[in-house]
Amino acid sequence: MAVKVAINGYGTVGRRVADAVTLQDDMKVIGVVKTKPTFEAHQAIEKGFPLYVNVKGNMKAFEESGLKVEGTAKELIEDADVIVDGSPDGIGVENKHEMYMPKKKKAIFQGGEKPIVADASFNSTSNYRECYGNDFLRVVSCNTTGLCRTLFPIHSNFGINRVSAVMIRRGPDPANIKKGPVNAIVPDPVTVPSHHGPDVNTVMRDLNITTVALKVPTTLMHMHTINATVNNGTTTEGLLDVLNKSPRVVLVKAEEGIKSTAQIMEWAKELGRTRSDLNEIAVWRESVNAKKSEIFYMQAIHQESDIVPENIDAIRAALEMESDPLASIKKTDTAMGLKPWWKYN
């Protein structure tokens, strides 16, 4: 029987997770929550998702927009097995204490929340088993997810001694018209390390990692340049083999015209991905280089979508639906049409 999933916050993340849940055969969306009658609310109705409002006082605005509202968020979660919280940063912790805990409901939070919001931070490949059965999980941020996706298999195969990573971050998401920078490169933050390394350590606790971050005038993707030393030396071919076999990692080639984040997004369109999303982490094949104990590579992160399959696996882990992380990952990826990494193993 399909588990019942409530989506509290139907925005950038929430609407993508709702679509991904709909593709799975072991879960279903029983409702989504909006605060305002935006175009996302109209789309939710068109897709057949029951629409709920965050608080009763906002119902009138929805009704005046011709939108049928089923009730409030509190009423929605009464019938849910788990809530995926896609609220703006900092609101999830309020929802936890005001709604989820009093009703003894399990919930999945996003990386914009502080780690303390959850019993554990979550990444499908890195610590699925540690999170199994927990009531509250926090899917780590898009950048942290990207780092874990590639560093975990490298660490598992070669034993990482240290990692230095530069995060070249997009400014806002594409639809955000109120943020920049417009004509600047901004250290974000100017202090070292950035928060990304400590966030990786919430799921890969023994990893020696230092990160710095810069924000640049683009909206498409983040990019990472990674340098690491490993305890067990490898070759470029050996490193490529590990990355090629890793879940939710794809190797792209500059020689085939994929020389920038813009061209990666064009490639995703040609793949027929919904919203031109790329849920996998794109690693440039030509950037992968191993010199005995030292390795280098560059990767691109689609910040709007890489955490979506992680949310699906987090649901299975929290509700103890599947004990084997690779089995859950394969099930999620098959349903979403992602790279069939299992065929390379």
C-alpha cells in the first residue's frame, strides 16, 4: 500500500518532490500547501494535487482567485504518514514544533534548515542506514549533496586523506528577480572555511574537508573544483571508473560541446528532462586527473533538482520502507528516468 506524503511548501523544491513522489509506486501525494495563490497553486490543482493553505486566514485570497482549498496544513498532516517540508529557510523548524511533533508525524526537511532541526542529516549514498527509522531527517543542501555524491565513492575506494573544494555558486535561482550579484564576484562568505565543509561532515563525519565559496552572476548551476589526496593511489582511468559506476553521477565531455553550465542545461533539455532538470551531478571527464595520491576534477550542480531523489530515499528510510540504500536509490532512479548506474557495476 502506498504511503501518504504531504508536501508543505509547493515551491522550487516542493513541486519537484511532488512530481517525483507521483512517479513512485510505493508512495503518493495526498496534498500540497501554499501560502499564496500563485501560479504554482494553480498548477497544483491542474496536476490533481489537493490544495491546502498554511493558515485559515489566507483562505479568502485563494477563493477569490478561483482556487478550491481543501483545508489547512494542520488538517492535511492529520492524514499523512510523512511530511516533506519545502518551506523557506528557517520556517521548517517552526513547523516541526507547532505541527509535526504534537501530531507525532515524521518529516523530511531541506538543507536550508540548521542540522539541529532533525535527528540526522541525510544523503542517500553516504548514510542511509544511519538514518533508517528516524522521525526527522534533513536532506543536505544542493552543494553538500553534490560533494557527497562524488566524494563518498572516492573515499570508499581510495581512502581520502584531505579535500580542498572551491564552490563557485550561482547567485539566485532563475525565477528570483530580487537577488544578485549582477556585476560582481562575491566571496560567500569571505571567511574560510565556508559552511559547506562542515555540512558534509554531518553525513561523512571522518572526512577532512575544507571549502571556500564564491557567488557569481549566473542563475543556472553551481560549479565545484575539487582537489584531494588519497591514501591508496589511483590512476585517472581508475578514478573515472569509480565515478562512472556511482549513483547519480554523470560524466560529460567538453569535446562533445559541453563546455559550460549553460551547455549542460541544454543537454538536460535534449534528454527530455522535466523542467530541463539534471538530478545527477555532472563531472567533466576531461577534468578528472589522478597523479598517484593526488586527484582533481570539476563538477556542476543543478541546485534546483539534485536533492529531489534524495528526498524520495529519505521518505523510504524514515518510514523503514527499504533497508538497502542501493535498492531504494535504484527504485527512485528507475522511476525518475535517471542514469542507470547499476548497468555499469
